[in-house]
Amino acid sequence: MDEQGLHKVPNILSRYPSLGELNAIQLLTYCYCRPYCPQRNCTLVYIRYILAVPDTPVNLGLGYGVEEDLAWINVLERDHLGYETVNGTRRLNPMTKSWVHPAYYMQQQIWLYHLENLDSVLQGAKPRVKEIGPFTFVEQQWKSFYKFDQNDTRVFYRTNHVFTFNSTLSCPTCSLKQKVILPNVIFQKLVDFSSTSLPAKIAIEAILRVVGEAPFVNVTVREALFDGYHDPLIDLVCKRDILAQLCEMLKIPQRIGFFYKQNNTDDGLYQVSTGLNEPWNIGQVHSFNNMSAFPESVWDSADAREIRGTDGQLFPPLLKEGGPIDIFAGPICRTVTMRFRKRSDFRNIAAFRYGFRSDIYDPNVPENRGYCNKNNTPAFFNTTVQIPGCLPKGLLDISRCLPASPRIYISQPHFLHVHPAVISTVDGVRAPDKRNDETFVDVEPITGVPIRANKLTQVNIGMTKGSLSILPLMRNMIYPTLWINETAVFDDGTKQQLDGLMFAKHLTNVIGVTFLTIGLLGFFAIVASVVIYTVLKPRTEDEQPILQEDAEEEIFK
């Protein structure tokens, strides 16, 4: 940088305090590439600065050489969602086009835990389950709505998801028509409601005896997942005057299913930073469904209620080895921290791998205590296993995040990192395996482009017998229902651009690879918790997803 540019640094720092977080090389390069700095060749400036300053390292501590470090100059300059002007026409820049219509390959695999000994369980025996799957669904996603705000520094958006069953990628015996025995979510809500008053208990027990309803249902896989099933219990309950308030309060739908009406729908309204002017803040979430923080009814501590982190679709460039990344997961109403695990390689692209800490859902860790549901957590175990008001380690209660608060607990598959006492209450669940049951994401660190992600989640239901006399012997239990593996890998177009970046030498104008920073992760915004979100979520039968009329879908010219 010439002397004029160097003299400007103190003034720039005073005008843009957040720049003080960058090191000298990052700061001077950023300064020089912005409109208020001299317009010269960024690469030449960078080389000149390195040669001019004694003891200046030849890289940024990312483990790359000078040539590769040069690449991030224009990555910083171009790494944002928004517009560009070409031949006098304002249009979406290439990165934003790919963000709206991601080209990555995404699939969702589901395994269900079929109950094999129903009659024995009702008599107090330990459940014995059989894992069936995978049922594989290919996923497509796109932004069904987006609108830029605050001088294009923020954007509101919704991501639409469509899942299509693929029998070829599923297990040979997997059919959506096969029957499975799974927990009855509506039954559990009745158990809870029966404890509110004696008349309610009497009415519910009378209905259950008439219909012969049990804590489990025998339905097809198709019904259990996307199509939903009709439970005659709903009609009987909602016709009783004394229980009508229950139906009204819960807004019980006509059909029940873990993914019912979640195909071709979005997962909420996000507001995130576009990265304009501050590329290191790209994807940072500012609000979710018009909330900047969750209400006190969701979590017990202010830290737990805070909305922060990236949206899991966009990561900032220039990631540092060893540092964590925070990802906001709207459907489970919280931020999760992923730790640096190791350097990895996928399809010859070097990346940083991030994963969960083993104690992410451990209430014995003080920072996790705010996620306990202290006023409504049943005592499934003694206090050596379960802190009063909290679940055993390895489980997260997301009930207060969901409509009507169904007793839904999520964990990693096969109870990975869950207290052994929980695992011992169910037979048939295979032993957890860290290599296959852990969530991870691989991110190319210079550009922040995610190149591969595996999001694994198990959905469990807290089952209690309550005070109902018709279930005197059944155990209170944490029952595994299904587990999901959501996989996303980068497309060939993104790989080609990354190849060009990694092997380019003496670049003077690097193509912004983040043009193809897509919704690789969707991450926590998909299924796992959304899966349960509509078990009790009201939808009219003729409701269809509606695109916002003012969606800025123009300019893909």
C-alpha cells in the first residue's frame, strides 16, 4: 500500500471500530479493497506490504502459502449477498443466485424404531425395538421469499424444502406401505391433560376404554412420516364438552405425522447479515420469525434465549484453525456451538472439520442448565442419573419450542453420549459409534464454503403413564422413535471453483468462490426438530405454501 493508504488506517479504525478485530494484513487489505481506499491492484499491494514490513509472516496463520493467501483478497471483497451492476443494470450477484437456488446434492435418510413387544410393554416389560431403514428422500431447497433491508446489509428469507422418496437409495425391503408401531403423541397429551382435574381423568379413561386406544399406534411408514394418519381418538375427544377445550387449546389437526405438511414448506423467517461492508459477519442471524430473542417461556436463562450465530447456510471467510463456530437452529430455538475437530479432505479439497462437543446436551455443564425444563420434566430416573428439573445427559428437551409442547427430546443417534441408564431401558438399539453417529461439517476455510455436512439427530418421546388406571403397569420411559441422517455435499461447479482457488498461482483477480456458497447445511433448519414441529401444529386441509408476492425473484438474467 502506498504511503497515502497507510496514513488512512487510523482514521478508518475510528470510523469502523469492528475492523480493529482484524490483524494488520487483513486490515490493510480490507481497507485497500473498499471504496474509500485508493483503487490499485490488491494483490500487488498485499505483496508490497509483506515485503515492506519486517518480520511479517508470509501467511495468515491458516496454513497456506503466499499464493493461496492472495486468494482471499477478492473473496473478502465479493463475499456478500446482494446486487451487482452490469452494463448499467442492477441485478443479483452470482453468489446470491446460487444462494437462492443451491445446486448441492442433499438427501435425508430416516430409520424408524419399530416396537416388537407391544403387549409386554403395556404389562410393564422393557421395550424391544427393531431399527428399520434407511428410507431415503432426496431433498431440494430454494428461497421461497427474500427481501433485502437496511441498505442491503441484511436480508429476510425463507427456505423451502421438498423431499422425494427414492426407493433405489433406500434399503431393499424398505416400502412406505410397511407397518410400524410407534408412540402415540396424542395419547401422551391426553395423559398429561388427565392430571389437570378429576372430571377430565374420568372422561379420558372412558373414551380410551371405548376405542381401545393404546400409547402406541400401528401405521404405515408413509402415514407416520409425510402423509399423516387419522386417529379416531381425536373425533371422540373433541366431541366431549369437558374435553373440547383441550382440542381448542392444542388446535389438534385432522391428521398426525412426524413430517405431516412439512413437505414443500419453509422452516421460518430468518434475518441475516448479507456480508456487505463486513464480510466476516455474513450469515449472522439477527432475528428469527421477527424475534431477536426467545421469550422466557422457551428457556430459563437469558443466554439460552439469545439468538446468535450463523444460519448454517453461510459461513464467514478466513476461518482460523482451532476456533469454534456458532450455528443458530431456529426449529429447536437455540444456538449450538461446533468445535474445530481436525483438518480434513473431501474430493481433494482441504477443509476444517467441525463437530459437537460430547457434552453439548449435558445439564451438568453450567452453560447448559438454561436449557432444562425445570417445571415440567418427569423424573424418569433417580437423582444420580437425572438432575431434578433436567433430563439425563445427552438429551435436549425441545417441548417448549413446539406448539402444544409435546414431550419431545432430541439426542444424537443410538443415544451417543447419553447416560448409560437411558440406553439400558430399551432393548434393540445398537451400540453408539462416534464414527457414524456424530454430526460434522467440513468448511473450506479461506472462502467459508461448506463442502460436506452430515447432520444426525434422534427423536425421542418422553412417555408417562400419568394417573390413568388403565395403564397401571407401564413404565415411564424415554422412547427412541426415529433417527435421521441429513447429508449435503458440494456440486461439481463449486468444486471446480475451489480447485481453481487452491491451485492458482500469482493471482491478481480471484473469482469469488463464495458465489456458490449455498444452503449446503440448511443444517438445523431441516427436519430433526421440524419433524416434530407439526405433530400438533394446526393446518387446514387445503392449505398450501404461498410465495410472498413481494419476493425479489427477478433478475436471474
